[in-house]
Amino acid sequence: MSRDFGVELRENAATIDQGQTVLRGFRTYRRLRAIWLIASLGAVGFLGWAMFVGVWNNYRAPFTILGTLAASVSTALAAWHLIKSRPEIDEISFKLSELRAQRIRLAAEQAANPVAALRIYRVSALDDVQDLEQRAKRNRSIANIFQWIIIIGSIGATSLTGIAATNTDIQAGFRWAAAIISALVSISAGASGFFKFRERSFGQQQTADAIKRHYKAAELRIGEYDEADEEVVLSRFANNVESLKDEQRKRELQLEDSPERRDQREI
């Protein structure tokens, strides 16, 4: 019985989509657990710090002890959930790697002719899109985290400085807290300006969207891919994708380069 490679390829693509959906779900849960862990650590740190700087002596109450214990238990549970979810994510990632390898093999076996390499390239472009989207999402998340640290930290440092000025009993503790928060704000602002996470995210997402548009156009034979010859279509697609990837590499090099070095080269 002859094999229908087109059907196998579509089934493989559907399985990969399902696996990616599951993987995204696990990663979302893992991020939520990480937020839970950070919040728990913040609660433990604040309550412990409050006890050491004197608030405990002035406002001793049972809820402080219970709050400290509850935050400690929450921290332990969050850490346990994070450690527990890691093997599941690794297992799904490994299965997706196997499916992608199978997809490339199916694309190669679909037709034993010189067009096979171009077909493999077209299918592999989806992996490039996924990689660019993941990097864009990661850089966007980092940029948002730094932005929130700058906003909340600026407000928090100002508030703590004001509180320290009006409460002499806890002045030293609040001044130290304000200094630490101000340092975090400065570090976040410097890292955002140096690494340019938001600009990187924008360029990566833009390149991924452009590759997806070319992939769909080549698949539907529309626009510049309105050709009867499959080899011409695939060659044009590969050329366009390589141009997009080359432009993306140049943009990233420009972001990594300092203005002083660019000015020296121009001179």
C-alpha cells in the first residue's frame, strides 16, 4: 500500500500544534507558580524585616506570627510545584523535537527530486518562526518586568523616604529599604537601556510575522508566489526568508553595538 505523505505531514503538523498548546499551558502554569513564589518570598521578607526593625515590638499580634508561618508554607509549596513541573516540560519539549524531526523526514520523503531540499526548508521555516516568537515573548516579558520595577520602585522609594522622615523610631529601616529599592530602579533602568529588550522583542516578532506571511502566501500560491512551477515558488520563498533572517541579524547586531563604536566606524 502506498503511503500518503501529505496526510502524514498534516497529521504530524496537527500533533505538533497540540503539543505546543500543552507546552504553552505548562509554561503558563510555571510562570504563575514563579509569581506565587516571588510573592511568598516578598511576604516572608517583609514580615521578617518588620519584626527585626521594631514593628514587632510595637504591634505584636497573633496575625503576624500566623502570617509569617503561612508565607513560609506558601514559599515551600511554590518551590515544590516549580521543581515538580520541570520534568513534564522537558518531556513535552523532547516529544516536540522528535515530531519536528519526523516532519522534516516526511517532507524529504514526499518526493525524491531536487525540490525535496526546498520543501524541507519551507517546513523548517515554521521552527524559525516559533523560535523568534519565543525569543520575542521572553524579551517582552523581561522589558515589562523592568518597567514595572521602575514604576513601582520609584513610587515605593518616595513613599518609604516620606515615612522615614515622619517616623523616627523606624527611620533607619525605612531608609535602608528606600536605598535598596532605588538601587533596583537604577539597575532596571540601566539594563533596559543597555540590552534594549523591547526593541529586540519588536524586531523578532516583526520578522516572525513576515515569515508566516510568506509561508502562507507560498502555500496558497498567492501574491508573488502565483506560479505553476513548485521549484520557482519554493526558491522564491527560501530567498525571501533568508533575506528576512539576514535583516534580523543586522538589527540585533546594531542593538548590541554601542553608539560610540558605530560613530567610530562611520568616521
